[in-house]
Amino acid sequence: MQKIKVVKTTNPKKRPDPKKLGWGVNFTDHMFIMNYTEGEGWHDARVVPYGPLELDPATAVLHYGQEVFEGLKAYHSPDGRILLFRPNMNSARLNRSNVRMAMPEIPYELFLEAIKTLVKVDADWIPTEPETSLYIRPTIIATDPKLGVHPSHTYIFYIILSPVAAYYPQGLNPTKIYVEDSMVRAVPGGTGEAKTGGNYAASLKAQEKAEEKGYTQVLWLDAIEHKYIEEVGAMNVIFKIDGELVTTPLSGSILPGVTRDSVLHLVKDWGIKVSERRISIDEIVKAYDEGKLEEAFGVGTAAVISPIGELNYKGKVMIINDNKTSAFEQKLYDALTAIQWGKVKDPYGWSVEIK
Ligand SMILES: *Cc1c(COP(=O)(O)O)cnc(C)c1O
């Protein structure tokens, strides 16, 4: 594997107030960057001072959105270790996204070494306040300076780091979610399964509409019948209906979340059954009317577990679990974050220590 060159900054930044980190607004002193050239493969892996990328205005990604990204976190454990959570899952998903977007894959060893090298250089940026972590954003962009519509022959893979607090300022408190019944996020055969910027671009108008109505995020329905639940903005979604946990199957148009997979593992180990099956919005409304919609929550790296306190579908407001965080949601959050932050022994071998 190629050696990663490290060039350290001579001009370190002023550190943000650890009590006011926000989410994804502060970035560390360094970034990882590596180039791809067809015929040569990935080359020139390096950690350099954080700074702007210089791109030709004709750069492919700026016109046709050939891009993929990932999101994971580094955690400071109480005994001073630095931990990653299931980075192999992010690597595998990045490569599936790459294949879908006609982009070159990156071997896991190189992906992991890049993250480890960068996080070690900026290790003193990992926050230690409760609920904080270092968000890691690996990104690949197409860089051919040409306007023809073709897969690019050159790419840049870069990683930036952002010390973050809880994703939602309201923490583990319930959010209000707007069920979008006309716009759609992803179609079968499209790119919904890939973590690519275009999916988010397609979601922004609905996000804006939801926010105007006082909602935090959108719940997407399927693109064909506008009937089956897909996922929430940047989270997969799980419901508890009449004692049964149900979640959308990995159908091809939703993002296969690492948090979703981890939660399903935990819950199964607790002896609780989870059904992965299609759930229609009508089933949700009916369950609500019959008093059987017990819980709903989103699961994703950013917020981990995000209880849904209110759903609005075509003007019908459904208040779930009295708009309170349930004991079960709290237990899931505590169990998963205890592993992520290295507060307990990890029974699954999910944590990867950066030494
Ligand atoms: C990243 C993402 C998720 C959550 O995936 P995690 O691996 O759990 O963070 C869910 N939905 C979408 C659309 C996403 O981009």
C-alpha cells in the first residue's frame, strides 16, 4: 500500500468552544487528499493543511454531480482510546456507491489507513464533552475539466473532519416529521441506495417545505405509488406497531444505514423481533387511529436515535408516544452509544481503535 505523506500546518486554527460545537460547521487543521488517474489508479495520498480545493470551472462534479460521500465518527473513550465504529461498513458502502456512480473503488486498507492517519494528526480535535465526537466526511469527486457527459477519468478522494455536538439541538427529544406526498427522493433503479450528493439535491425542496411548516425533516414515500414508507432525510426509520418493530427492507431505493444494521443486531440480541417489510402510510394512519402506533424513530450516524414525536400526513397530525422519548428509544441510544464511545466492552467487535 502506498505511503501517506504528512505535511503539518504551521498556522493552527483557533479552537471552537467545546460547549458550542454545533454540527458540521467547524473543521480541523488538516485534510486527507489523494488523486486518481485512469491507468495509474489512486496515487499521491497525503495529509495536508485544511484549505480550499482549486477546481477548473469546467470540473465534471460541478456540472453533473458525479460524487459520493460517507459519514462516520471517531470517539474519545473514557479511558483515552480513539475509536471508530464499523468503518468496514462505510468502506463497503462507499465502494457500492462508487460502482453505481461509475467511479473507482478504494481498497478498505487504504480507506482505513487514510482515516487513521488523518485522525491521528488531528487527534487533539476530538472533543471530550458528553455527546460529542469527531465527524469524518470522506468524499470523492469527478475532476475531469470537460463538459461532455461521460464518467470522469480523474478523481479526488478527500477526507475532512468536524468536531460535532449532538445533531439536533433538541438532543434525544422527539422531532416533528412531515410526510411528503408529492415529491420523491429516489426511484427504483435510481441512485437512492448510493450515498451521493444528487439524492440530497433532489430532497432540498421538500426539506424547505417541511421547515416552512415547522417540521424538522421529511419522511419519504416510495416513488411509484406514493404509498410505502422509505426513510427520513438522512436516517432510516423504525416503527413499533402493536408491539411489533417494523422497518423498511433494503429495497434498492433507500440508503442501507450502518446505524440501522447495528440497531437491528442489538434488538435481535435482546430477543425482540424486527420485521423488515413494506409499510404503507395507510397502515401507519390506521395503527394511529386504533391507538397502536406506539413508537417511531429515525436511526443514523449523525443523531444515532431520533425519536419521532409527531407525523404530519396530508394535514393529519399524529402525536406519537405523547411526544416523549420512550424508555426503549433511550435504552437503544444508551446501548449503542456505550459501544461507540467505548464505555462498555464491545461484544460485536464493531469498534476499531486508532493507535
Ligand atoms: C447516511 C444516510 C443514512 C444513515 O446511514 P448511517 O450509516 O446509519 O449513518 C440514512 N439515509 C440517508 C439518505 C443517508 O444519506
